[in-house]
Amino acid sequence: MGYNIDLTYLTEITGGESSIMAEMIGLFLEETPKQIQLLKEHHENQDWALLGAEAHKLKPTFLYVGLSGLNELTVKVEKSSKNKVELDKLKALIEEIDTGFKSIQSSLKEKLSELQS
């Protein structure tokens, strides 16, 4: 599945302020890989409570950059782990979140460079 960034929401909540947008995108690019790694670790350890909690923290960040598809996947991970249902599907969902994030990283880095120049 292909993902595209849409900075409409981020532009709205920052009032189009380039420095704030750049800061938020920078944080997103820095923190999201760490959070995805935690999803993987919690899944591997079968710690469903921590997995659900981490997914809950991660899901709104995708909306800041218009990645509603990744947000939806994260919602599924959260619900599945918290309710302990369809646990067999979690690994694939987490991999899709990881792949989707990696697919938009370079676009966001380019946008970050534009905002900082």
C-alpha cells in the first residue's frame, strides 16, 4: 500500500509557521522509528499491555502528517493487543507500519529541508 504525506493538518495547527512545522516533522522523524522498534519488541515479548499503550501513543502522530492509513493500522494494533484478539495478525500490521513509515521518510526529510531553508 502506498502512503503519501499531507501536511494540511500540520499547517493548520501550526498556523503555517515554518519553524514549528519543521520542529514537529523533525521530532516525528526522530521518534517514530524508536516507537516502531518498541512495537516490535513488545510484540516479540508478547507484552500486549505495553504494545497497546505504545500503539496508542503512536497513532496521533501519523495524523499530523496526513498518514491516515498508518494511523488506522496503529488503531488496529492498539485494539487487538488491548483486547487480546487476532494476535496472530499483529506482526504483519507492525511490519506494514514500519514499511509505510520508511516509504515516506525521504519525502518528509525533503519537506523538512524546505522548511528550514
